[in-house]
Amino acid sequence: MFAFQDFIKSARDGTLAVTAVLLFVASAYAQSDPLPSWNDTASKAAIVSFVEKVTGQGSPDFIPEPERVAVFDNDGTLWVEHPIYVQLAFALDRVKVLAPQHPEWKEAQPFKAALEGDMKALAASGEKGLVELIMATHAGMTSSDFQKIVTDWLASARDPKFKRPYTELVYQPMVELLAYFRANGFKTFIVSGGGIEFMRPWAEKVYGVPPEQVIGSSIKTEFRMQDDTPTLYRLPEVNFIDDKAGKPVGINQQIGRRPIAAFGNSDGDLEMLQWTTMAGAPARLGVLIHHTDAEREYAYDRDTDVGRLDKALDAAAIAGWTVVDMKADWKQVFKD
């Protein structure tokens, strides 16, 4: 009887020891996993496999570090873009701030729609109306003044659904991905249709991407001396639109290298993914973030005016791009 009890105790101790080892191994794996917010799905495997192929010494797909360039769209790829783009929310708030200086805006579109929160009328004003809104709210000041206005707004503005600052509504899996690529010798660039000077004040703090690695749309700027101080003054004229076919042009102008990896989420990123991946060998990676999670974020693709994913989704099946299913592939969307 005594011997049997000893046997049971030994077995129990052995089981506990094995359990402890397994828990230790699992914990060590979790700590070593550079993408802990990603589920172990085909999407994660495809990304990791690509990085291992292009960074592995002796790999037939090895790419030297100077050529490891990865580009990331911003709106809808790195942070939230629904129900309206964050920069548009900024512009609408700026209209309200500036309205006392412009009484004519009460009756003039698109300003009337902006002041009344009439998004339908604002949308009806089209691209012309949007440009007019941006010029009125983003120009007529120095670049330094504009950056301060953006920084102050981001510190106080809150997303209407999540009630959090917009800079907290960045996708945790993508922040991990940016760090993972940099840890493997990549230079990471933001290539966005959003304003370059709207993103630069905060991109490094939030994403780890320095200002010189941010590419975006811009308005014309000129050098001026103001009170014996050299400044750059923002003019109410479009300089460059970094969207759709403009993205490869912006990449070529600022980076001077064709990327080997590109991440987007909408038809506005189609040409960027084509430019990146349709270049033959060596290995190339194209990734689309598909918004499928109505509970934790939003679900949308073909039937939306904000971040429409239609042509690019069809192209992904033909080109072999990885389509990340937000609901299935991500353990979490935002950082807790």
C-alpha cells in the first residue's frame, strides 16, 4: 500500500513537472514571437515566411539590407479610417474654429455642410469641395504653426465610436509588424493619400517611422522671412496627390528604390502593390488588410466611399497577394 502511494505521488510529481515545462516553453514562445497579436493563420505564416526568405543568408531569395524597403499605407492599414478619414475629421473641426472669421461660410458649400454636419451634402461636393475645404483649413500659415495645430488637435480629439484619441486607434498587429520588419533590416515607409505634414508630427512616436520616411499628399510651400525668421509658408494650392497612381510616383521620388513589400487596404493602394510586386524576382510581398470585424472595429469593402476595397480585392486573387482577415487573423485590433 505504501509503495503504491509512493508511485502515485511520483506520477503526480512527474505530471506537474511536465506541465511546468510545457508552460515554460509556451511562455518562452510567446515572448519570442514578434507578432503576438496575430493568430497563427496562413496570413501570418506568409508574412513570416517572406521575411525569413529574404533575410536568410544562403537563401536563393536573399536580399541585401539596403534593398529591404517596405511601404505601408496609413488610413485603414495602420489606423482607423471609418466613419470618416481622421484628417477629414480634423478639417471639419478646423472649419468650426475658423468660422467666426468667415461669416460667408454659413451659406457657402462645402463649408455650410461642414458646419451643419451634413455629410451627405459634403460628399455631394465631390473632390472639388474636399480640396476647397482642405485649402481653407490647412494653408495660410507656416509649417511649424500647422504642425502645432495638428499636435494639439490630436491631443484633445476623440473618435466618436471608441471615445479614445485617434493615436490610440492604431492597429496593434501592424505596429508589431513594423517593428518586426525593422528588426530584420527593413526600412519602413508610410505612403499615404493623407497629408504629409499632417502625419509627420506624430508618426515616429506612434509607429517608429521618422518624418523623412513619411510620404503623403502635399500643398505648395514657399520660403518666407517673417520678422527676420526664416519660415516655410503653406499656400492654398495642391502640390502632389499621393494616392492611387500617385503612390508609385511618390515612392520613386522620395525613396528611389522599388519596395519589396507593400501593405494597403483599399483601391487607393492598388498601384502601389502592383508597382511593388509585379517586378519579377527576387521575392516580393503584397498584403491587403480586409476589414471584416464589425464588433471590434468595422466591416466594409466594396460598398463604402471610405476605404473602398473592390478592384484591389479582385487583383489580390490574381496576383497572389496575402489578404489579412482582420476578424480571423488578429487576436486584438487596438492596444488595450
